[in-house]
Amino acid sequence: MSSGTVEFEVPPNFVPFQIADDLEHAHEAVLERIGAAAAGLPADRRRDLVELYAQASAALTEAGAVWSGSWVGTLGDRRSMATLTVTELETGPAPQETAAAGLLEVLAPAPAEDGRPTGVIRRFDAPAGPVVITVGQLPGWRLSADETVPILSAKAYLPMPPGNEGVLIVELSTPDLDHWQDVFAPLLVQVVRSIRFPEGPQPAPDQPAAPPVPSPGAPDLPDDPFGTVLH
């Protein structure tokens, strides 16, 4: 996938989200996505889906989305899904290392009331530069007044090199917490490792790996919290 300023590989079987400019385009996109199942949906349900699609389109446009898509399939004997979104955040000019250090401070999760961390943050060196990765759990979908499906959200923040001011954000979210370490963490790593900035200086392919640097106040974890490494 190339946006002109950045190139990266999209994982196989992820279907891109088509941005809709208005409700008419949103309606067409919904019908195309759900196919024959649309015939069995009540009119009010279809209308809700169209409005939700239009709202998502507006949110992605406002967020500066470069690419967004989702995967739905089966892992083992269970249905699973994940969403991948890549956005560009405009910032002032700064060296990549300086920007990464600032991100570690700004994104450091606040401790919960019991003093335990509410999320995990780590710094790694990717081929395109330093990257700060956060992993946390969101409330997710509410199925009933007493039941919700938690969502695991992992975001990779990669400061752009000189000539490409800003921060590239790669977010992968999934309700399938059981397959995070063996399936979805490697997918996120695959995308981050594939990132290239055509207009900026290219890193050496055999650049030595640097150890992860924990954020201030982060717990000392003996194992890689992402279930994999970037190198």
C-alpha cells in the first residue's frame, strides 16, 4: 500500500474500508459489504448500518486515515475479527529519536486506583526508525446492561523521518484476546516492519537491533508484552 508519503504492506485477507462521501455512497458500500444478507435485514437495521458507516467514514477522514480495513474469519473453531487503521498525525519538525522520547512521556498510561498500570508502552527500533507501541484494553461492545465484549487495542507510533513531518500511527484492534500473541501481534509487527518513507532517507537493511526501552514508571516485565519482537 502506498499513499505517496509512506509505503507499507497490508496483511492478506484484510478488506479495505471504502470511505463514503455521503449517505448514498454509504448505502452502496454497506450493500456491497454484507451482500445477500442485506435482503434479510429490516429497513431500520439497514438504515442504522448506513448511518454507522457514514459516521465511520467521517471519523476516518477527520483522523487523517491513510488506510483502514478489517478481517473476519475463523481461528480454530471460533469466529474472529480484527481492524487495522493507519493514520498520519501532523506535528512540528523534530528528530525521530526526540519525537519518540516525547511520545514515551506523553503516552505513558496512568496507574489505576490500585496502583497497577492500565496499559503497556514500549519503544522498539523498526527499519524505518524508532517506534513506540502501546497496548491496552478498551470497554468494547456492550451486548447488554451487564455484558460487554472487551477490545484489545495496540497502536504503533512511528515518527516520520526528515522531509515527512508528523507521526504515523498504526492501530490494530480485536475482540479476540486469546489469539493476540500468536496471531495479531505478529500481524502488527509485520506492518510496522514493512513501513518505508520513499521521500526520506532509507535505513540500512541489516541495522542492528536495539533493546526495547520501557516507559517511565512502566513495570519491569521479564517477557516481551507483545508476544513477539520487531527485529
